[in-house]
Amino acid sequence: MRYSAFKIFSQGLTGNKGWKPVWREPDPKPEYDIVIVGAGGHGLSTAYYLAKEYGMRNIAVVEKGWLGSGNIGRNTTIIRSNYLLPGNEPFYEMSLKLWEGLEQDFNYNAMVSQRSILNLVHSDAQRDAFIRRGNAMFLAGADAEYATAEQLRAELPFLNYDNARFPIKGGLFQRRGGTVRHDAVAWGYARGADERGVDIIQNCEVTGFDIENGKCRGVQTSRGAIRAKKVAVCVAGSSGRVMAMAGMRLPIESHVLQAFVTEGLKPVLPGVITFGAGHFYVSQSDKGGLVFGGDIDGYNTYAQRGNLPVVEDVAEGGMAIMPMIGRARLLRSWGGIMDMSMDGSPFIDKTHIEGLFFNGGWCYGGFKATPASGFCYAHLLAKGEPHPVATQMRLDRFKRGNLIDEKGQGNQPNLH
Amino acid sequence: MSQTNRIKGGLIDRNQVMNFTFNGKAMQGHAGDTLASALLANGQRLVGRSFKYHRPRGIFTAGSEEPNALVQLRSGAYQEPNTRATVAELFDGLTATSQNHRGSLEFDLMAVTDLMAPFLSAGFYYKTFMWPRAFWEKLYEPMIRKSAGLGSLSMEEDPDSYDKGFVHCDLLVIGAGPSGLSAALAAGRAGARVVLADEDFTPGGRLNAETLEVDGTAGADWAAQAIAELAAMDNVRIMTRTTVYGAYDHGIYGALERCTDHLASSGGKPRQILWRIYSKRAVLAAGSTERPIAFGNNDRPGVMLAGAVRTYANRYGVTPGQQVAVFTNNDDGWRTAADLAANGVAINAIIDTRDAPAVCDVPGARHIRNAAVVDTVGRKGLKSVTLTDGQVIPVDCLAVSGGWSPNVHLTCHQRGRPTWREDICAFVPGADLPPGMAVAGAANGSMTLAAALTEGRAVANAQIKALGMTPSRKAAPKAEDEPRDCAPFWHVGESKNRAWLDLQNDVTVKDVKQSYREGFRSVEHLKRYTTLGMATDQGKTANIPALAIMAECTGKTLQDTGTTIFRPPYTPVPLGALGGRSRGKDFRPYRLTPSHKWASENGATFVEVGNWLRAQWYARPGEQGWRDSVDREVEMTRNSVGICDVTTLGKIDVQGKDAAEFLNKVYANGFAKLAVGKVRYGLMLREDGICYDDGTTARMGENHYVMTTTTANAVLVFRRMEFARQCLWPDLDVHLISTTDGWAQFAVAGPNARNLLRKVIDAGHDISNEAFPFMGCGEVTVCGGMPARLFRISFSGELAYEIAVPARYGNSMMQVLMEAGKEFDAVPYGTEALGVMRIEKGHAAGNELNGQTTAYNLGMGKMVSQTKECIGNVLSQRPEMLLEDAIKLVGFRPVDRSQKLIAGSHFITKGDEATMANDQGWMTSVAYSPSLGHSIGLGFIKSGDTRKGEVVRAVSPIHGTEIEVEIVSAHFIDPEGERLRA
Amino acid sequence: MIINHPLLGPRDAAEFVYLGDASLIDRPDWQAEDAAEAFYEYGYLRDNPAGQHQELWYHEQGDRSWLVVTRDTLTHEISKVEMARDVARSRGRSK
Amino acid sequence: MSRPISLIRKGNVCVPDYTLTSAPPLAGTDITIGGARLTAPADLAVVSIALPLGGEAAAQKAIKTAFGTALPEVGKSAIGKNGARLVRLGRDQAFVLFIHATPDAEAVVAARLKGKAYTTDQTDVWCALEISGPDSRAALERICPLDLHPQAFAVDDAARTSMEHLGTLTIRTGENAYLLMSASSSAGSFLHAVETSIKNIN
């Protein structure tokens, strides 16, 4: 069913009774060309682009819970391509360009809203690093803009300029950055994939891989065995547990990132703002809630919940840069499990097991990557080689010494 | 307007009159009122507008579950959006305004959206606003954003202060209703350290709202007695106005105490306190929340929850209406009818969905069995209700009860799932409670007063036993079991008009059905697609009926349908409280250098370096800008002598028989053979082979070393060294302790450095070049016997020393050095001049040691020993870290010397296009070199060590600039190091 | 979270700094034939279990001891806390 | 070139051209608000003692001889000769706190221990405040995560923790008295934190 204003009008006149299910609820077939494990954002976009770009239709996406139940539905909805390193920046810029055409592409309004992202600068060293980054963004064809404190004061008068422990000295804007309605991304991709014949099978947990002589032939699931020519794992947050079933240890730890939303407020923030002297980033949703987050809790966990110290740390950061939010109330907090990788950057790669592919390690940058991740994973699955913008996202990069360490924190996942 | 709806009774103090305004209208209430009870007393039924359709709404509940009656409280910078009138205590002078309307509350222009409702059903926005693309951000979204949101922030800094605190207890009792009081009494009598927390300002819970008796006294009186008994116990702490909002790991609970919200002014005291309650055990006695039944136009002002209606009557002495009907599926609804009737309020009808006899006798009320309300009339205030059989009953208040849901929220904060109990039509706590928690009373599905009292004591006693204490033998308080039968009934199928579930977010029964139709059938999909339960009330009244309707659609049981996950906070918590005192200048502590006082008296501008404040430069009168000061400081240092407080560098005292061996393992370069009285530069690698810190280490004695780290990494280096000491080489005899703050350390640099120091170092210490050469160290005395440490090290490239004295003498030492330096025109210099000189000298600092670069990149690859065991040397040899065309640190100068270099520019080979593929590296640090008279820079560029003399482009597209730069040695000044050895 | 320090008793986890898997104690032999491979695995690969996890915490705001904490990554329940120095020795580490 | 430390003595043959004056960051602090008083102890010297690996017994013996009291268990402190307080911070680390004005506290302790333990001067690393009076515990409750209830934190108990982002050492010195120590560089923020706590409960 194609969505349009006319459709809404005609349905409205007939009591909205003619809307059809957005996706089917198929039973698994015995065999597929590709089985994608995980109907999160990345898994669904992979299926969508496999079908749309590479004409592959005999695909299943199997999901342990409900589609979109992973981090696609529990993030702070930010999109941006303000990366530094050549291993990352072209990839994220491609992703941002895909976001920019996404809604028309899949005929679903995910509310891609490019209201800008701003990284505040509080020291000269930080300024130098952001200038370096902004220039890297330009070199990769992205946009960037450096604003002085005076320019910021004019544009964002509510920030704490005059009574700050760490005064604001400027900031790096990416005007094309912004937010997207996260759930709608999963739904849009699911709908698009389903329309093209992809079977999205919810409540179907993978319990094992069928590996024979070093080749992956399919998966065991809670709904029976499914044979597949290729198995594409795409379960960030659960990568450790799932790949353990294939006997693999990964350069990944699972950590929880909490996120928060306030009660609905009339418009306050134009775009995304991140604090540079503490852990706090924030945007305002179309519904009016301030959506914010900070640092990960910092210990290995698979429990989708965090603890108070980080809640307080994040709120301190918020109060430090925008003390006018003191009387806004935190409404809800939640936690998502992140694949924290050893250099803070992801993987889209084959494994040493033939036919078994891996996509993960997104740290807390997975949401913005959703389109490009799916696109590049689809490319790898269909063509057998990495997409040109994802050539560094390999599992063996640590052995080779080719790191993609944006923050320069080294092999300690909780620092990325 | 007068208090037309005041009736007799209640817990209010009629002698205290409180004046307040609502939308500018002056009204009066009494001490003990909430804003909601006072508004109702004044006959104000319309109090707000709903989120999506701007429907007129009234007060719906009498507690924190309120979805409708949200107001903006106070004014100016104190403006507080989305405040529930139902929990806001009335104070004299209170001002409140209604929210979310354009025009007046009565005539909201945005109400037009309600007429468009057929086209605005669940998820409509996902299906449109896509064409043309540019219109989304230009037109559609701004329109949506403007109409979304409820209250407004003042945009001024929150003028109130907040505090935090830590409370420890054996048993935390959450809720001071009947079961909570019973539990607290039992635990308190047993001698346990008890914290009893309740969100209300008057503890007692439903006891204050009911006419039930405990131990033969009125419930509210019994509650007051119980509180008095508890208050007299040293081991019990009663925290009223305190909401326990979250259950975190290992018995830690988050709680918010509202200290001054009930006062006209906080009087300079913290407005609220965020408590972290550390409990060994907890009893959740959070009670239950009533839920509505969905029927056509059930959102009119005047349609209220039945329990709330009698709360207003019994506790506040207010009747929400003069002509009241009750619509119920359970026995409890009848209590409302009975209690109001007893207060002389006309009860027109009791409409019971069940085909059952009357629960009690209610004078004057018609009992209509097996019936339901299908619709209502009265846009801005209820006028009548229509029943399934078509009969119309004129009423101005309809009390609705769809049964009660235990407040299981906190039981689910650690991912526990509630279970459905058919007999009470409710979800009760599941098996996976947060460790240490037990549940009692209505929160546990024990819905009668008698059961709550008994269970409260029993659960507390079990917890007391588990703590190894002896329970008190005193019996539980006694009450009667009131009738609580309930028959499931969620929505009136016959209703043609919209039947509302989520009153704040305007989610209707039809929306739930459409969600099902479109495939959004999991409860999480339902929530996310329709926004059910995502409003400020978190669906406390709406969720269960909506889930029941989804269960009807899918044919599943409610148990299988499940609930969405309850997460903290239970009720919303202001960000100000979560931030506590850490805001403004108090966001983080200040660390001051020992000479801070002197510096601030001598023209210093300070800069934040981590938590330190350091002098950035010292302006002198007549200087036009910071560059004047910095240039002067550099020139005078290089020409004579300058003094810089370098105390912030980390200092670690390393002692032990194996200290040398230990240092040899943590530094990449050799340290085994450093002689006593000598200093060595040391490079530290992370285990992954990347450089992360450098500094000098001085051998002060046979088993005694003093290490310095960078300012930024002092804590990190210490942590990693402790790791090495305890976890990697546990049998080395080595001991670490930080002395960073203990020694005031000053760099004294420049050709006259020795001459200056000779004046302050006591005679008898030979500091001549021969006796005390470059990289020497030792203990000396200054100013007549003051112990000091002297290091001959140089960051500036000049003849330089660092001299350290006990920190309490630091400010004095700075004065002395300046006094003694007068004859040399000694200058103090700040971090800017320090930075200029280190760039002139080609020393790497934070911009170069940024966690991404190796010794190989820094041109120090050979320092990394491969002939000893040390951290990082193995992984530093990975093949792609040693590529021939790897970036190397070199110097840069502009071809046109008048041009200014920009840190963060990228290098592009001449003739190449400025793209990422052609990126050759970047400029890390730049400075104007007063010594050379032009801008200089350090930077990493591919194969830099072999490209000296080449001219490349330094591009900074973010500035729109590009300049030609020449690759040169990083050592701009004195490359042979003659000065520092002088 | 609360960590029951073997010497100091229960302390808020906020006093500690987390490092990661306690396998980081088992630093490979730098002179072994396969040192490069062993250090790669040591430095980069993790079991990352969903369940019992032995992990390193540093009592930075306390006695500066490193601890090995055995904690369930699904429930956060802590079943054991040991001094890392003792664990290191028991695993054969010395000088 | 190094020579023994000679402290300023009257009658020193060599009269220095310059003299250094001591300015400890909280010197002179004496604030009373409601039921709590905040003072900065004068001339409090702090020296750390590390027990050598393998030499613990000898070090403990030397400590006992030097201070007249055995090194207490971790988390406890004990008062020895001349009021010196030994605070056991960890397995192999202790502090000794004593009143001593001149900047040679470490040398004094080292001499007494006769090389059986490693010593480091910590006097200037720390600043100290004593909070006393009936409201002390209530005030500390606002910033101190430790359970200071007498059942949990007896007189002479000692513990390090973090308060308002500052590392601290707390020693219960009396029924209603606590010695609080924190880094000397952030003394101002530390005083502000404790003082605000007292103000906030009044």
C-alpha cells in the first residue's frame, strides 16, 4: 500500500478501517539464499538494500523478539557524519546522504530532521582537534562549520556562557546533522523489505549455527532449522553471545548506554547540542521531549538498564551548559546494550567461517549508520567484497595494526 | 469565585486560608489542599487541553498518576511546566496557568485539530508530509513542533538550588499507606534502621482518603498515631514528600524529596534533595492505581476516577460535582457513592457493568445493573451521560472505576515482568523482583485494608529475619476486609464516539484497533506506534485497558500480551535535582596552583586545564592583547630568565627495591641503569603500542624515584602503574604514591636561570654546569634551610631547572624567585608562552600525543626497546603501524612568512585535489614564534622525515583558506641543544 | 552497584574505575615464539560472556587496590570479590 | 652534591637573603553554623608509610616501636605516642598524622622507622578540616557516601571515598567529630562543599 496524503484522507473518511498490515507474519521457509540474523535497523536495512539494490528476494530476517526491539528503538535518534578518520568519515557521509533521500526512497516518513548538530569546544586543544575534524569532513564531501563563542551566543543564547566552570570557546556545527524518528526507520525498512518479498520472522531466536567443515550452512532457531547459502549476523549488542555460538571471540565488549527523555516542552532546542567538558548531548523531539544521553555506564553488561551515577553525571553535564533545564523533569530512562569495540569503530566483514558474515561493533554510533551499514553489508553479501567506503571495517585490523580510533583511547572499549 | 464545592470534613485546616490564582483568576483554598482540590472546591472543572487534539480536560485523579490536570506553576525564572495539580500542595500566593492552548483555555484556537481527527489517526505522520522533500523541514515539521509539547521553560537559569544525599538503612519501606505503616512499625519495633518514604505530604496513603477504620479508630487518625510512634523511634527515619523513583542495583534506590515546593519561596534552601538510599532490604508498599473504563467522550471535565472523587470528598472536603453518578465494574466504585452520599452529595445513579446485587445501600441512588455509559455530553464540563439503553442521566460528575492496578513499577526496574492475576483483574509483581525487595499490600495484589495491614507486618518480619534480627511480636493492626470483587470490563463496545485511553496523548480505542490492523501488535509496537503511555503520566491509568483491548484483538491472554517495561523514574524528576550542586562554577572542583594567589595579583589570565586553573599569560599595562604578553614572556625568557608554575604536572613517588625494574617495564625506553642524581625522559606506551604519556623520572636515591607525568594524564598513569604493580608483576617490591599537590614546582628557564637560582639556593650547593649538568637532580635547601628538590630539565629548550618546595611555601617561593630575579628582568610566564617555546623546540605535547600516534610517528621509534619486557613494545611492532609512508612528526613554516598557520589544517601534496584520498596528514600545533618572527607549526605528514624542504598545501576548508608550507625540522630553535646544556 | 571490598566492606561502585575482563592479568610472555599473536589475542579478543564475568575494578577513590570481581552480566549480581594481586599470584604471576 | 637538610635555626651562620613563609590553603578556618563547627587543624603533618614486600613484619615492628602502637587493621586508625595517629589505608600503606610545623615531617618519621619502611611526605598533598558538633553527621550525609552511623563507622574508623568529585579521607575522631582530608590544590572547593552541606541542613 502506497502512503500519501490522499490515502490518509480517503481512509479518514472511511473510519481508518482499510489500513493493511505493514508487514506479513510469515512462517520460516526451509531454505533461503540469505538469512539475516536480527531484525534491528541494520538487519532490516540490509534486507531492504539486498532486495532493492541487488535484486535478491529469497531472504529471511529472523528476530528473537519484535522487529525493531534492539537499539534502533532505544537510541537518541541522532544522525551526523562528523567523523575524523578516513576509515569512518566517507562511510558516515554516505549514510547521511542516504538519510537525506530515505523517506522518498521507502515511502515512509521517518521524520529525518536536519536541524544541525553542534559540538561545543571548551579548550584550545579541543578547538584544534575539531578544526582538524571539520576539515576532514570537508575533504570527504561533508559540511562543517566552526562557530566562535560570540556566534554561538547570538544563535543559542540559552547556553551557559557567563557562569561556566569550563567556558564555551566555540563549537563545530554540522548543519546537515539532526535527528530521525528511530522506530519509523525500522518500520520503513521492514515495510520496504517485506513489500519486496523478504520474510521478516519475529519471535524466532537463533539457537545455533550449522557449521560443517568450516562452512556455515544455516541456522538453528526456536522455530526450527533454516538452511541458508549465507548467514549474515547483525545483532549489535548481542554480538558476543551470538558469535560465541559459532565459536568466535570478538574484539567487542557489551556495555549499556542509558538514554533519557523529559516531559514534553514547547520548542527550546533547535538542533543537537553536545557538551565538550562533560558527558551530555541533547536534542528535542518533535513531541517536545528533550532527548539526551551521556556516557556508557562502563562495565560489561547485557542487562538493558543502568545505574544512578551515570544518570547524575549526565544531568550535571546538562545543568552545566544549559541551566534553564533545571525545572524540566526527566520522564523516562532506558538502556541499550552496545557492542563496544576495541577501537570504537565497527565491523562489516566476512568471518573465517565461509558463508558466515558479521556486522557489529557499532558502539553507540549505530543508529546514524543504519542506511550505510545495510547498504554496505548488502554489497558485501551480494558481491563478496567490501563496499569502497567500508574497506577498513575489518575484523583483522587489530592484528594488522590498522586502527580506526577516533578518540585515541586504545584497546579499552568502555573509553570509546 | 467562592468555594462552592466545599463540603464538611477532610484533613484540611479551614482556619488557614490560602489565596491563589489560576489563569489570573483569584481563588481561595486551605492548608492541606492540593491545587487540584482547591480548583475543584472553587468549581473550576476545565483545567487544561490535551496534547494532540486540544480537547478540554479536567482533573481526573487525585494523585501522581494524573494525565490531564497539568499546569504551569509559578512565574518568571521559577516557572515550572507540566506540574500535576493533583500533587501540587497549595500555598498562599500560588499562581498557576493552564497549558497547551493558543488563545484562552476556554477558547483554544488549536481545538480545530479535533475536527481533523479522522485524518490524524495513529501514526498518520509516518504516511505523509514527504512531498515535496524540502517542505518537511521548512513547513511541516516546524508546524508539528510548534503544536507539540505541553508547558514551557522560562529559558532562564533555574534560580533554585538543589542538594543530594546518601541514606543508609536496614530496611527501606516505600509508601506510608496501610501496608507500609504496618511494615515500618514491625521493623521499627524490631530495632532495625528503617527509612519510611512517601510521596505525599501527609503519610497514610489511602487511609487518608477512605472512611475505613483500623484498630477501631478512623484510618487517618490511626495513620497519624502510627507516624507519631515511628517518629519517636531513633532507628526510624520518616521521609515525607519523598518519592522513591527508581530501584537500582544492589539495594540502591533513588528518591526525590521536595523540600520547598510547598512554600511560596525556598528561602535560599535547596528546593529538592536527591537521595540515594542504600538499603539492605526493601518493602515496596506503593499501593495501587485505579484505572478507567473507555467509553464515548469519556474525557470530559467531570469524568473522574471513582477513588479520586471520594478522595476529594473524604480528605479534602470537596465534592467534584453536585450531581454525581458512579460507573463501575467492581465493588470499590460503590464506596465512592456511599461516601459522597454520606456527605450529602446527590448520587444519581450507580451504573454497574455486572449483573450483581447492590454492594451497599446508597440513599437516593439508582442501581443500574448490567449497564454501561456509552457517551457523554458537555464539552467543557460534563452535563449528562447516556447509557447503553439510551437513557440519559444528568450529572456534572461521573465517577468511573475499572478496577485497581497494583503499583508494580519498582518491581520491574531490574527487568522483572509482572504476572496477570485473573481474580483481581490485575498485573501483580512477578517472581523476578530486584534482589532484597519484597512487596506488600495493594502493590502486591492484596487489595483489602485488612490484607494490607497483615501483609505489611508479615513481609517486614520476613525481611527482619533475613537480616538476622528478631522480629517484634506485636500483632498486626486490625481492620475489616472490605468488598473488592471486580469483573473485567475495559471498554464499552457500543460507543460510537471516540473512547479515550491515554488522556494526555489522546490515544483512543480505535487507535489501538488500527495499530492491531496495521501489524503493530506487540505491546512495544503498540506503544511506539500510537504513543500510548508515553506522556508525562507514563500511562499509569491508560496502559492496562489498552493492553486488554489489544489482547481482545489478538485473542491472547493478558499474561501473554504482557506489559511494556516499567523504567525509572516512577514519577518525573527535575533535572536540577539530578544535577545537584554540580552546576555553574561548581560543576567540578577547582584545583589551584601554589602560586595562584601571586598570579592573580600580578595580571594573570587563567585557563582551565582539566580541573586546574593555570596562569595563561601575565598581562602588563599597555599591552594590547594576549599576543603582546606572550611574545614578551617568550622573548624575555629566551633572553634572560622566566618562571613558570609547573606544579600541575603529575608527580608520583616510586619507592622499593624493585623500583628500577618496575620503571623499566612501564616505560618503553630503558630505565634500569639510571644513576642516582640523574633524570631521564621517559615515554609510556599503552599495551596497544600507542604513546599515551611522557615525562621525566628522577632517581633521588637507591630505591627512590620521582616520576612526572603530563598534567592531563596524572591520574591515568598512576592507575595504570598500580595495575602493573598489582596485576602484572605482583611480586615486585615497589610502592607508589602521588605527590602532585605536595610540591610547588617552578620552571626557571633562560640563560640567567642559574644566576637566579644561585641567589635562592643555599650556599654550599654547587649548581655549576659541571657539578649539576643537564639532566641532573638532587635535594637542596633554599632560603636558609628549606628543603627543596632541583631538577635540571628543560621544556623550553633553554638552560632550565625545575625547583620544588613544599606546596605551602609555593606562593612565597614565587615571590622570592621574582624578587631575586629582578636584576635579570625575570618574567613569570604562562601556559601560552610555555606552549610557544615547546613548539619552537619541537617537543610533542597533548596535540601530538593524542592517543592515535606511535613512537614511530613521533620520530621516537628507536626509543621503544625490543630487548626488554615493557608495556606496549610487542604490539607496537604490528606491520601496519610501521609502514614506510606512515605519518611522521615534523615542523612547518609558511612559505610566505607573513601567513599564519592553522592548527587542524590538513596537508595536501601540491597539485593534488583536496580530498580525503589525498590527505597527507594534519597540523597539530601552531604558534607565532617571536624568536623567528613568523608562524611555525608542528604536524604529522606521511613520510615526513624524508620530505624536509618540500612545499605542501595546508588546507583548512572550514576557514576557506589554504597556504603553502615548507616541511622543516621540528626543532626550530637550537637544534643541537647547546643552550640547555650551557 | 555495591562492591563488597575484601578489606573495606561494601562500597559504592562509583568509587571504582572499571577496566575489563580479568584475563588482562594473564599478560603473555613477550619472548615467546607466538608473542605477536598472543598479545593480539590478549589485547583485543574478549569472551564477553552473558553470565558470570570475572572483571577488574580499581578502587581509585579508596585504597587504590585492583579487585577481581565476579559478576553476572545479566543480573549484575556479584558473587565474589578478590584482591587482584592475590589472583595474579595464584595465576602464577610474579616479577 | 646533595647535603643533609638543615632547617632554619637561630644563630645560623649563613643568613639567607630571602625567607619563605608558609601559607597552607585552609589555615585559620573556623566556622560554626548551627550545630556544626568547621576548623582547619594547624600544623598537621602527614607522612605515608609503605610496607616493603617481604618486609612487612619488620616494618610493623618498627612502626610499633616508633609510635608505641601497632599498625591497625585496614580501615582503622590508632593513636600512639605524642598523639600521632596511624591510619591504615591499605594492605601495604598507612599514613601517620601528627602535629609538626616544620617541613621535615618525612625525615622525622623515616628516622624513627630506621629504614624498615618507605616513607613519603604527604603533608602538603592534603588539606584537612575537622567537622564537629551534633549536626556533623547530618551535614556529611549530603556529600559522603559512607555509612557514618556509629554502628557502621566507629570512633577511629577511617575510609577514603569521593565527595562532590573530590577524593577524601574521613576519620572519625570522636562521637561527633570527623577529620576530613582532601587534596590541597582543591582546598577551596572542598571547604565550599562541606560548608554548603552545613548551610543546607540549617
